[in-house]
Amino acid sequence: MADIVFMALHGENGENGKLQAAFDLLGVKYTGSDYLSSAIAMNKGMAKQLF
């Protein structure tokens, strides 16, 4: 098992938070935003309301 995963993904499947959530469930450390931040950022309408 890796000590840490370097997140270098682009596009919906790499940026929507699903992979980050899976890593969290497995206890894997990773770089970048957490799953909730990633999911909100992919929903532009919600992101505009929050920021």
C-alpha cells in the first residue's frame, strides 16, 4: 500500500469527490481537496451560492 496518493486527475470522474471518498473510507492519505470540497466544486450552481 502506498504511503500517500498524489492526485493528478482531470475531468468529472477524477474531480467529483468519489475517489477521495473511497480513499477516506480505506484510510488512504492523498493530496488535494477532500471529497466534500471536490463535490461542491463540481456543482457550479452550489459553488456560486456558497462562494
